[in-house]
Amino acid sequence: MADPRTIERLIEADKRSVMHPATAIGDHLAEGPRIMDSGRGVYVSDIAGNRFLDGVGGLWCVNVGYGRAELGQAMADAAGALGYFHSFTGYSNRAQIELAEKIKALAGGAFSRVFFGSSGSDANDSLIKLIWYVNALRGKPGKRKIIARRQSYHGTTVATASLTGLPAFHRLFGLPIADILHTETPHFARYARPGETETAYAERLAAELDAMIRREGPDTVAAFFAEPIIGAGGVIVPPEGYFQAIERVCRAHDVLLVADEVVCGFGRLGIWFGHQHFGFTPDLMSSAKGLTSGYFPMSPC
């Protein structure tokens, strides 16, 4: 536990100097931050000595727990050997190559390449660019529209906040940008009709997606982004048969199916990736902080 004067000094310094994401500035200035100081396993402690069970795991990412000294040692060893080198213009390094091979194997051979970035937002932003780039190379530059779902969360960059289906991420920013559309969230408990089964509800949502693509024009729709389980929007588990029905619609219209595994990936559902748990095959996958358990920023896609 820190000295009370140290605690007060840090609180005032934080209010004076740090801008916090997803935080009401007025409330923060009035109440101050809770300053975390240490963690072991599933528990974290603040600077005043209070101990908490971290049920979410950081920001949905500390998959192997806090205080893993072996991870710190591996990071120190890697930094001592080669602290940094870029991968532009064909350069590479052993760790990157071996990790890419490992991720491909964990995904069951569903993907051919891995692109590394720094965050989930970065990964999804990169996939948007890659999708647009590939369609331009295919001679279909107008195939640009991307569909996500209401209540989904895909990031906080201009493009990925547009994908995110939460109005608070759009207000005051002029978002979403052009070519980003949203369809209904698969919340069976809230939106199913009386007497409707999970399978029937899933088929209805797939039919709504099909109608949206036809209305927009299949030659203009490029991709459909989905979290296997919607995280920040309410921990919404899809109804039975949902992703199979959605995948069928995407295949029929040459629309890429993208699994956003930033929250569900790397074991959070008891299997390596959420799409494996729900039995569908995405064309592209984003993942991020769970790979490193949040110990440093990294995002393979």
C-alpha cells in the first residue's frame, strides 16, 4: 500500500495529465482514477491495497492471468536479442515467422497468411483496407460496402468505430463513414418473436441480411463483420444455426465473412477461436490482445 500523500499526488497528476478513453471527463475530474498497482492470477490490487477479482480479464484480454513471470522473462530475452525490426519490403525475423506458423496451425489451416499489427482496431482497420484492395485487384472497385451488426464492437479508429454498432461511438464524430452498414444483432432473448425457435430466428436474420445485400446490390457489398459472441455490446450469444445461415448468404453473394476474434480468440470459449466453437468458416479473421494476454500490444489478422 502506498503512502497516502503519494496516492493523492498520483490522483491529482492523473486528473491533470491523462486523457482516459470511454470516460466521462467531468466525473473523472470529480472522482479521480482508481490506480491499479499489481496483479496475480485472477486478482488485481490498487495502490491503496484493495484487492479485486478481475472477472473481465483486463479489457477482455488477460487470458492467462496476471503476474506470469515466465512471460516477462521471454519478453526480456526477445528484447535482448532483437528489440525491434520492421517487416516492410520483405524483411522478417525468426519470431514473426514462427508465430505466424503457429497461429495458422491453431486456426486449423483455414488461413494462408498472417499480418501483424498493434491492436484489435488496427487489425480490423487493416482488414477493411485489404478487402477494398483485393476487390480493386479483382476489377470490382465498387464492391466496398461492409455490413456489421448493431451492438457490435470492432474498434475505435474512424473506420472501426464506424463498424462498431454502438451509437455512443458515432455521436459527435460524424460516423459511420460511407459504405458502412448495420443489420440487426442476434439477440434471441430480446428480439425473437413469440413462439419463434432459435433456428427460425436465425433464419429470419439471415433473410434480413440477404434482403439488405440485394437492396444495396451484391456488386457493391464486400464483407460482413461479426464477433462470434458480441462482447462489449452485451455478451450476446448467437442463436442456434445463426452463423451457418449467415455464411450461406455471404457465399451466395460473394461477400467475405470476417470473424472478429479479438475477444473470443485464444481460448476464451474453451477452444482456440470462437468460429471453431460455433462451426463456421470465415474468410478472414482478426485477433489481438488475447494472444499476448495483454502483456504487450499485438494483433494478428
